[in-house]
Amino acid sequence: MALTALATMTLCAEAQESRTSYFMETSSFRHQMNPALLDAPYKSVLLGNINVGATGNVGLGNFIYKTQGNSKYDYTTFLNPAISSSAFLGDLEDKNRMDLYVNYNIFSCAFKAFGGMNLVELNMRSNTHLALPYEFFEFAKTAGEKENYQIKDLGVNTSNYAELAFGHARNINDKLRVGGKVKVLLGVAYADMNVDHMDITMNGDAWRINANTQVEAAIMDTPLEFEPAHKNAPDGRRRVKGLDDMSFGIPGFGLAVDLGATYKLTDDLTLSAGITDLGFIGWSKTQKASSKGDYIFDGFEKFRVNSSDKSTDRLGPQLEDLGDDLEEMFSVYHDGETSVSQMLAATINAGAEYTLPVYNKLSFGALYTGRINGLYSWHQGMISANYRPWKWLEVNANTAFSSTGTTFGGAVNMHLGVAKLYIGADRLFGDVSKEFIPIDDMNGQLNIGITVPF
């Protein structure tokens, strides 16, 4: 399956929580990072929590360029000969990553009973990751300048599912509070492409590729589409082209738990820790495919510019040509249908909040977050200031540090009449395209929601 085909079908967006709200006492949904923070009754329907975000050390502007001068087209890809190799490759990292997140709360209700706070909620969650090593782009851009290229640890992964959660939190004593959730998961779509290694060697006028590429896909009940028979492997396995017509189904079922605690060390200092998404999803009818060892690739040769048909100079046809080349480069062959078990990406949050003794409306927090997810793991440290001047208003400002850079965020939570309105961002968006895709890097996030306190 081509890299672009997999990326396209998975680019829905990882389940993401707004870490900006972790220390905001009036935020209703901070229990999604630590279930012990479930401390007030509320209800919401449809507009309770909408969270969309992206992280990464590259952005759209690293791969799509605006043209200059008298060109007949406005945008072009990095493969355009007018884009120098040094300009393109000089802006890339050794490991280029992009992560896209969506967390949409459909229904949520928190209420007092059974000696503590209780929760029932339904969320739609989507997690997508891309890890693209420097050597992949070096080959695409400079093929022919070297006789051998080695690509390792390239991957694309997505999981998309509904989550029905049941939670409970209570005080053990006047210092310790604990919480937990049990979550039933209904999987809608899962796909994973992993290139353990790809050795590319010049072979006359073409390239000989020896690769270990593994693909798994369970996209509802959608079957795979295959290339014509003459492109089958010598052992008869059919070469995968992509997905066939979409067909609805629920191929995944799983369970997960969240656990958390807070401890009031002193009157002014509170420590907290939580771990979320300890669980799995089992995917039935998963289509598997793999590479077949040595094969020939003609190279990235379909880039067209200033052709007789000026419509092909536009960005759309350029991307289609790039997709065709990638289908040839990442050739995989059908290995049949099976069931697979996917472990969720567990997240650890550990925080400390200090409230000023002389002015208890102002507090400062420090939060460590670690996502445990193999090739796509990451870690982040955040420091924040939280100001609660009145019961109906709370604001936050923060900065965070991670492998994808330094970010700034903030949030406002207002209690207006019968409803609470929350709007915040862990990472403020910079320049974006008309499709709202970050251009300079993938660090951007927006969280909005409305809840009704009981």
C-alpha cells in the first residue's frame, strides 16, 4: 500500500486532552488526564468538549512551496527542480514527525453518588501519527547523487474509535483523593504501516530495493483494492493498490482503564499523577500485507512542470504523480486476513501546583506528560500560571518544552448564567493554510466546550 494512500485514509487526526486545563479548578474535563480530578457535577451534550490539535517538528511549508515569478502555477512540491536540495533538506530533522488529534465529547454527565463523584461519558477519538526519517526525503530529492540510501524506522499509524467511559472519584481522607475509569471501546478504523528498513541501491537505470515493510488495516468493513494480475508477486500474492469502496462496519472492540490520585502535601502544595488509556483494541478482519524482498523502482520521475497541458502544472496533479511514485516505491503484497490486538498509547501525567499563601487566587503549576507509544512516543514539560479573580472566571497562561519545540498556550473558563464556556489552546496556531493546516510546523491546538453545572 502506498505511503500516501495510507496517510490519506488515516489523516483524520491522537486522542488529545487540553493540558492547559490541568490546573484549572473550574474546568469540567480535566478528569480526562487524571480521573481523580473529577470533583464537580455537570452535564453536556454535543458541545461539551471539542478538541482538535496537531504536534510535530515540520509543517506544510516544509513540503509545499509557493512559486515566484511568471510561473503558471501557484504552489509546487519539494520535488520541483526549482527548489534546491539544500533549501529543502536543510529545514528537515533526522526524524520528521507529525501527530494529529481529535477528541469530541458527544455526551457527558458527572453526578454525586456512592460516596463520591461519578461519570458517564461518550467520546469519539482519533489518533494519527507519521514518522518520516530524513533519509526518505534525501532519496526522493537527490536520487542519483549517491548509489545507496538506507531508510529506517518509517511509519504511519492511526486508530479511530468510540469510547464509553464510567468513572468514579472520592476522597480517602482530607489529603488523598483517588479516581478511576473503565472504558468500553468500539473501533471504527485502524491502520499501521511500518518500514523497519529499506535499502536502496542503484541498479543501472533503476533502483533495487530490499525492504521489510509491514501493513495492517481494518477500515470499517472496507476491502482492499488490488493491482492487475501482471503486477502480482512471483508467489502469486496480489499487489495492494489501496482501499476499495468504503463499507460501514465496527471491526474493533476493546477495554481500557484510567487511574489517578491527588495528594495535598501542605495547605499550599498539591501533588497529582494519573495514567490513562491502559488497554487495547482487538481488530477483526484485519488485512495484512508486506513487501516481497528485492524489487525494482524507477525513481521519482513523474514530476511534471511547464508541460503542454497546463492543468498538470497545478498542485493537485503534482500530488497525484507523487502518490503514483510512492505506490511503486512502497510495494506491498496481500498476506491475507487475520485478527490483531493493538495496545493503546498510554499517557502519564504528573503535576505539582503551588498556591500563593498570601494571595490564594493565584497558583503556579508544573506538569510532566509522557506518551508511551513506541516509534511515536514523546515527552513534554509544562509550567503554567492560573488566576481565579472571581468564582465565575478563571484564566491560564503556560509554556511547554518538548522534542517538537517550545510552545505557548492559554485558556479562559467563564461561568455565564446556567452554563460554563471554556476556550483554550495548548499550542497557539501560527500561519495556516486555507484548510487550517499549520504551515511552519504542526504545533497547534484548539479546545472549546460548554457544560451545565448541576
